[in-house]
Amino acid sequence: MSGITVFRAKKILTMNPRAPVASHVAVRDGIILGAGALEDLSGWGAYDLDEGFADKVLMPGMIEGHSHSMEGSVWQDHYVGYYARRGPDGVERPALRSIEEVVAYLQRAEAEMGDSEAAIIAWGFDPIYFTGPRMTAADLDKVSTSRPVVVVHASFHIINVNSVVLSRANIDADTDVMGIMKGGDGAPNGELQGMPARFLALGAIGRDHFEEMGKKESLWRFARSAQLAGVTTATDLANALPEKTLANLKEVTGDPGYPLRIVPAFLGLSCPAAEGVAKMRDLSAQSTDKLRLGLVKLVADGSIQGFTARLKEPGYFNGSPNGLWYIDPGQIAGTLSAYHEAGFQVHIHTNGDQATETVLDAIEEVLTRTPNPDARFTLQHCQMAHEAHFARMARLGVCANLFANHLYYWGDQHYEQTMGPERAERMNAANTAARHGVPYAIHSDAPITPLAPLFTAWCAVNRKTVSGRVLGAAERISVEDALRAVTLGAAYTLKLDSELGSIETGKRADFTVLGEDPLAAGAEGLKDVPVWGTVLGGRAFPCADIPKE
Amino acid sequence: MSQEPIPLSVIGGFLGAGKTTLLNRLLQGTSGVRYAVIVNDFGDLAIDGDLAAEHGGDTLTFANGCLCCTLGDSLLTTLNDLTRRDAPPDHIVVEASGVADPRQIADMAVLHPGLRRDLSIVLVDAETILEQARDERLKETVERQAAAADLLVLNKCDLVARDRRAKVRDWAARQAPEAPLIETEHARLPLELLFARDEVKPAGPGRDTAKGHDHGALFRSRSVPMVRPLDLAALRAGLTGLPPSVLRAKGFVSLAGKPENLHLVQLVGRRLRIHAWDAGGRAPPRRELVFVGTPDMPSGEWLERALYPPVVGTGLDNSGE
Ligand SMILES: [Zn+2]
């Protein structure tokens, strides 16, 4: 039998309602023997007492219930967002508050590059915060006229390119394709909005962004980004899981030094359902304790701020036309049932209320035909769900993973443009979910917003927007509930709550190690609680050990 | 480009509109052309993959649903693989899912260096479309699809009474005022006109040909001689301004200024490509354009006049030689 380690901490928040606070936790073989006072634990046998966390606060390892492994691949490029953002090396990238600042930043990056052929790719650009003219190819030609320059917007749906990229992609005044924005002179101005133009421009400079996501370096960056935020388990929602990606996932998670459990969801629309079910059977047999395979994700509609979410009446506040289905509403039940009947859990992306309702109809149909009280269908984002939807979700045993970070980053736009005041104030209605007993989590959708559950919890607790408006005070939740949502709440949506999400006997020894007590930090201070690092399966991963890039 | 771009056609339309029937017909009814069929709709009916293989082509699938980032990448990867093959297909047909916008797929063919955009054909289920167009969940989706059509096919017309058919026609014309409209049943369409490699076939000057008795009711083909050099701007304006009943045109012309150089003209829907053509030692082809369209397509003489506008002071009249 291998040794027992007892960690002493200043305080341990267990999320175990029978004993919410402890001073010690005993760990053997990566499993928690128990949490409590030292004398409660000594009966397990001889132990080493680890005093390293004597001035730290432990809580269950936080779980990001909706992120993407793209969080790892984006950081190989230059971040040019409006807000400062910490990279996976722990170094904060500066906030760039104008097009001129973005150009100047990229000029400096260009000056440091020797090879004159390589492309400069940047991401996170968000013109929603700028007034004045939009970025053009002329701006990016100031960065370079010899190498390709690409600036990907925060939405990942629009890019700006310089003239080098336009000419390599053969895009000119005659190119008659949707989404190629043209200037007053009729020539393309470098902004590419449509999927075809965007992909072919990136293809023309040799960038395959899906291949990048599955690379080992990207998966390492993903884990470090998580570690810096105190996250021990993160989802990759979703991934078609091609051979090569799967092999890389297995290899990195098999490394004892890899600080993250990954829960990839299989992209259920990437092949016909029968093929998908066969693939899932094959995949789920390959699960390990750090690579959890068995989850399927479907996408029903688009995004609210992109006006592609499917809304019911009265539609978008600013009169924009209704959004897009990403799956034929008539095919949702059939696809769900194929995976459900084979025993696989399905998460479904729904943003608009019409999408949420349509998917609930489909779930009800599937569960009526093939009842399973523990199916735990989970609606991802579920931003516009209201009272009646949550009541129905409770009856159907459906979970919600709410996009709390949206409240801060786009809450003002929702209030003014997309939803209007009343619907904006009930977006991501965590309190309504709680009142109806709907199991819920809250998420970042990283890299769409930063991977940082304490910040996400802060958003759900305060519901403050960028401008400082409190968006729907009645939907705020307590600090305790928010911390539960980013631990046990997320674990429940992933059917991992019997092994993760709380510090109690029999669970995996995954901890978030904090410099301060988040309960003492309170609603205001929650997002600023320092993260020392994590413990994964009993092994400590201090943030200070992360190499700088 | 070392090789000619591969034509890519899109078949769009909501679930049940007859896309799969049309594709199976295509695979069954043509020979000598290697089709690659890419399926983006995993509905109840399946494409007969064996059928495709028998005819020297293949069927591939890419992710179902709308072309958001992930799914678009899946299509692009498939297209890259196909165009980079040692023996690439002669023609690619993409069956768009019921919620995909056919325009996005066609746009990929416009931009992809190995592809040429061919017709986007959108099928409409004449029996159910009016209900779909009223359904709060489906309304915009079926409208967007119809608006993306180069050719709108009202299918299952045998199941629909005459007055209702008129209502369907009205709806379709509102969505796609530019696109020709044809009515059929069981997705019966003259496939070689829609998908086959539209080689210019020898035909007498100005002769109207109805392609077989079965197809003659739906389509017309006209060969128009283009003996005199044309003015490029006038040719462009003339071709892009043709009435919607003209579906496509292809052929060789010579342009004013350099009459010895032949140019290949390809008009698909309202999209035009004109580029210099190198005979590469082959016998020079006949200078003529072959037009394919619906029965109300104008006559050969009319088409000729549209492309040779009157030129003041040359003494030539505008009706040809
Ligand atoms: Zn997401």
C-alpha cells in the first residue's frame, strides 16, 4: 500500500453539506480518504503531514463545464483584445483600446520576427467597443506588406486581413461572394465576414485552425490556462475527435505532469447518428481517469450577440431578422434518441428561447419513448430560458449550464440591442434555475471569454455589466451557490459528481489552492482571489512552475 | 492552375423536398462522368453509395446542419481532399442540409482555386412548403434557401391541386424573383443539362434543340453562332442581363481587339466567367454559345441580338451577318 499524505490548510471548503469546512484532508493513491480535523483522519494509518498549504485555502478542484481546447491553440497567436488577458504562461497581455494600438502592437511583433514569410495572426479583436471607422486592409498593411497579417475578431466569425492575404486568396473587386466587405471604391476592404471567405483566406496562408486545436502544444497550453485559473477538469465542447487528436489527447493526459482532466464532447453532427453511436462506443471504452470520453454535443442555434440565435416572438430588440438553426428542428429528436438509446449523455447548445423550447420538446419526446430518469440532458448556454422553461426542465431532469460571463461582457449590448431591458435582465437566470431545482453550472465558453471560474462566479453573483449596470438583480445568486456551481454543479452536468466536485471521502483528490478564502472575499472580491495553483489526484501543480513563453 | 477547376453544384432544399431522390437519379442516370457526391443531410433516405461507386464516383459525408465554423471546416477539408486527388472527380455535387444556406457552399466553390461554381438548385416540396413558410420555426430557413437558388424546382407537383400550385409559385417567385422556376414530380429533371459537364455539342447555327422528349417539356437548349468578335463589356452586360429563363451558357467567342484569341465563356445562373483559352495544339472549337434554359427562354435570334448590341456608325445591323 502506498503512502498517505495529509494536507493541512488554513481552511478547506469541502462542498460537503454535512461538514462544509475542514482543516485537513487525507489522500492516498489520488483518492480522498477523508476531510476533517487531523484526529479524524489518523485512523487511516501512518501519514506524511504536508504543511505546504498551511496558509492557503483549499476548495474542490474547479470544473469548467463549457470550454474549448481552442483555448490552447489561440495563444500561439497574438492577443489583441480590448481587455487585458492572462496567457497560459501567466503573463498578462495588455488591453488595446483602439485600432492604432492594435496596429502598433502588431508592428512591434513584426519587428521581432526574422523570417519574412511567416504570417502574423492575432485574435480577440472586438470592434464592438470602438466608435469610428472599422479596421481595413490599409491598417494591417502598416504592419506588413510582405507577409500575411490576419486579425481574428473576438467572435471568431469575422476576420480582417492585409492586402497580402487578399491577393493570395484571389479576392478582388470582382469576387462575388457573401461576406467580403467592400470599400467605397468597390475593392475588398479586408474585412471577411462569411465562413467561406474566412476559411479560404486562412487556407491560402496555410492555417488549418482545427488541426491546431488538436496539437499537443495546444493541449498543454489549454491545461496551463486551466491550472492558472484553479481548474482541474475542463470540457472540450465539442470535438469531432479525429484519430490524430484522440492520440494526442491520450498522450498528454497520460503524462503524470499534465495538470488537467479533459472531458471532450463528441460533435454529434459530424457524421450520421448511427456512425456516431458506433464511434462513441469505441471512444467510451478508451476513457481514462484524466480523459473522459462518453459525452455527445449537438448545436441547435447560433449566438445572441451575433443575431444567429433562434428567438420566439417578439424577436430581436433591434428588429434583426431571426437567427439560424444549426440542425433541422425536425431532426433533433431523432438524433437525440439515437445517442440516448445507446446510453450516451447529450449536451445541447441552445441560446435563443425558440431553440431551448424546441429542444425541450425533443427531449420530452425522447424521454417519453425511452424513459431514463438519469439521462441528464444538459442545455448549454440556455441564456434566454425563463420561468416556464426552468419548470419544465426540472420536470424532465434537464440540467442548465448558464453563460454567466455574457452578463459582464455583452450585458450592455443585450440590454440596448439584442434583448431589450426585460429579457436582458432575466438572461442566464441562475436564481430561477435554483428556485425550480434545476441542476445548473456556469461557464466561460473559453476562449470566447477568459477561462476563470472565480470570475464566472463573480458574474453570476453580481450580474454587473462592463458599464456597471446591474442586469437583473433578482437573478443574482449567493457566493456559496456560485462556488457550488463551478464545482459540484458542473460535475453533476457531466455525470462526474460521484467522483469530483467536493472534498469528501472516496472522491478524487482534486483541489483548487487559493491564497484567500473566497467566502471572506465576498461578492465584490471573488474574482480577485489569488490562485496559487491546483492539486490533481493528490499531486500539487503550483502556478509559479509554469514556464513563460 | 495545372488543371481545369472542377465544377461544383449545390442541391439545397428542406428535408423531404426530394434532394436524395434527385441525387440517386443523377447517379443512376448518367454515365461517363465521375461524380463525387458530398452529403450534408443525414435524413431518413440514404444516398446509394454503391450506385455511385458503380459509376466511378464516390459519396462522402460532411457534418450535418448549418455551416457554422466547425461544419464548414469539415466541408473544406473534404473539398481539399477531392481537388488534390491524383484522379479528381469530373464534377462535385453537394447536398446541402435542410438548414444550410446553399449560398455558403457555392461561395466556397467561387473562392476555392480548384473549383468552379456551378448551379445551385433548390428543391421545394410543393405539397408542404406553404405550411413550412407559415411555421414560426421554419419560415426564415425555407425563405433563405429559396433565395439562394439559381434554379428553383417545385417538386411533387403531382400531389398538389392546380390552385394550390399557383400559390406555391407565387411564394417561390417572391423569394427568388431572379431564379427560373420549374415544376416537376419525383424530382424528374433532365440531369445532363443540370449536372453534366456542359461541353459544347455541335449544333447547327441558331438551331433549337429539345433534349429528348422527356426533357423537352422542361428545358430548351439553343446554339447561337458567335462568329464576329464581341466587345467584352457589351458581352458581360448582355450575358448578366439575360432573363431568368436562361439557366446557363457555355462556349467560345473571340473578343474585339484580339480576334485570333479564343475566350471560354461560362455563365451559370447570373454568374459569369470569361477567360482566355489556350487550344494547346487542339483543333480550335467552333465559336458559338450554347444556352440552356426553361421553355420560355428567348429565341436564338433574340439571344444573338442581346450580345451584339447596335454599334453606331459601323454600318452593321445588329441581327448577325
Ligand atoms: Zn462553446
